[in-house]
Amino acid sequence: SRRHKLHRQELNLTAPVPLPLRPDASWLQFHLGISRDGLYPRSSPAVTRLLRDMRDLATIGADYSQDEKALLGACDCSQIVKPSGVHLKLVLRFQDFGKAMFKPMRQKREEETPEDFFYFVDFQRHNAEIAAFHLDRILDFRRVPPTVGRLINVTKEILEVTRNEVLQSVFFVSPASNVCFFAKCPYMCKTEYAVCGNPHLLEGSLSAFLPSLNLAPRLSIPNPWIRSYSFDGKEEWEVNPLYCDTVREIYPYSNGNRLLNIVDMAIFDFLIGNMDRHHYEMFTKFGDDGFLLHLDNARGFGRHSHDETSILAPLSQCCVIKRTTLLRLQLLAEPEYQLSAVMRESLLQDPLAPVLTEPHLLALDRRLQLILGAVRKCIDTHGEGRVVANDSTQPKAPTWHRVKLST
């Protein structure tokens, strides 16, 4: 506390006059590049600069996220008997009004999620956020905000720049002389659930913030294939194989691209092994057929040895898929464009490489074959015209160009 107070006093005396926002700031250019097609264009120099800035720029502020503030004091710390799966996360601020969500390392890359863990108490992984961004870009979805890995000095880049007294109060030095901090009772309120530097440096992911809700309003919508968040409950889709027939009758899944976008999201989640997609968000500006944002992917890449095929329920039950999505998946199944190889090369660009272990990369190829197998089964049952849909047509409409699964 004394060190932080002295630092703030020195900063107040020597801090330069704040500079106005530069029109070419990477955060602003990223926001201006959001369109009906995705969060950024296929070849976006703004995203390249944004990843570099999140990796290199000095932090000028740190704080809890809004959802953690909303829960502050709402839990009884004395009743918490095991680690919560909810990730301790912080908002880091940079020049030009830049903001990024920092998620610290809580699980080593080579560790798998224990078999007895329910998905809603699983750890969240910083490297999963990074890998999800790269996979989303390879699939040409472009629905995950730009994310990069970074080694953060928790003392200089969090403690000494925060003005939040609650955040200041949760820093401590461990018996191993490492600087640690923890959440103040929103989620993990005991020091044994803290994250620690080594002694100051801590791995984490930085995900760029989207435009504020005032500038770009978003809807948060329950996923029709939401899972039960109890130890013994089941949802209707888990016991009713005809569940999709009911979904198709409900607005906005009765027409347009919304159902196709749900299938895209299910394919993405199956590849990363994410069972925790209880809601999805979308920009209101683009209407009912706007793309779905693939946010909060930190529970992915937990188990490489298990393929949770129930995540594919929207595809296997509805038997529809976008033609462009199918063509991209077919391409990534070809030996010269193998998904694991493309991911391996892409992830080498990240400062924390290797981001994924080899078993996780190879699991992507195995899961891709399972997806294509599910599509082939649907086509055998319903015919290609009813399964493979043009992106701009209703899910049941026949395709203009027939997709050959053998290519």
C-alpha cells in the first residue's frame, strides 16, 4: 500500500498532459471496421496493429470488470469450499482510450480438465481465449474479438496503475515471494484461489473491447441449446431428438440466417470443446440476420482426449449448414491445408507460443472429421438440397450450387 501511494504521488507530479484520441488509433480503426460480415475484414491491417499494441503498449489503468463489480459482496465467502470456475479477469487500459480484458493463467497447457469436473465449474484458460481467436479467423467467421497473449508485470502494470482501492487491497506476497492477487468475493474470495506472478510476471490473454453499448447496442440472447446448470437436470434438446422442429417454429429461427448462425457457433464450440455457450450476443444494428459474437471462449481446449458430440446438437438435429462453412471445413480437411497445421502456424505468431499442446492440435483434425461425418449423415437422410444452404437464404431452401463432399 505504501509503495502504491508513493507511486501515485509521483505519477500525479510527473504525468504528461493527456493526448487527444488519434484518428489512426488501432482501437478506433478496429471499431470502425466492424461490418455486417464480421468484426473485421479478412485482411485487416488495423487488427494486426491492434494485436501489436495490446502486446506492447504500457498499461495506464486497471480495474475489475463490470460484472465482477455488480457481484461485489453478493456472495458469502465463508460458504465457498472449492475453486469457482469463473475466471478472475481485469480490464486493462491503454492510451487512445484502448481497453482489453485480461484473463490470467490458471491452468498449465499440458493439464487436462479432470473427468469429474462439470463444465460449469471448469477452470477458464487464457490460452483457450488466444487459440479461439486464431481458429475463428481460420474458419473465416471473424466473430471473436482480437486476442493476444502477454506477460504482465502484475506489480507495475496492475497494482501501480489501478485506482480501485478494492483491487489494491487484494495484492499480497506469497510464502514463495511471488506477488499475487485475487477477486474480492465476487467469485474467488480466498487467497488459495489467487493468481501469482513469478515473482511479478504472469501470463495472460488480452481481448480487445468491443465498442460501448451506447455506440453499438448488443442483445444477449439465450442459446436454444442451453445446457442445464444443475448436477442432475437435463434440457429438452437432450432428451427430444425432434427438438429442432420446435425451434424452427419460433421467431427468429423460423426464417433467415439465425439458425444457420447457431449451427456455425455449434461447430466452432465443438472444435474447441466448449460446453458453456449459454447465451450469445449480436449487434442490434445488423438486424435479425446479423452475425453472432463468439465471446468468452476460455472454457475451450480443456480435454483433448474427449470429443463432446452433444455440442453438435444444432447441426445433427436440424441438419442444416451454410455452404460457405462447409466448403471451408472441407478445405481444412485436405492434407495440404490440414486444420492442425494451419492452427500450429498461426499460433506461432503469438508471444506466448506454443499456445496449445500437440494433442489439442491433433484433436482439431479428429473433430473436423466428425463434423463432416455428421453433415454426410444429414445429406444421406434429407438430401443435399435441404441440408446445404446458401448463406443468404432460409435454412430449408435448396442451394444454387451443389457441394461435392468428395472434393
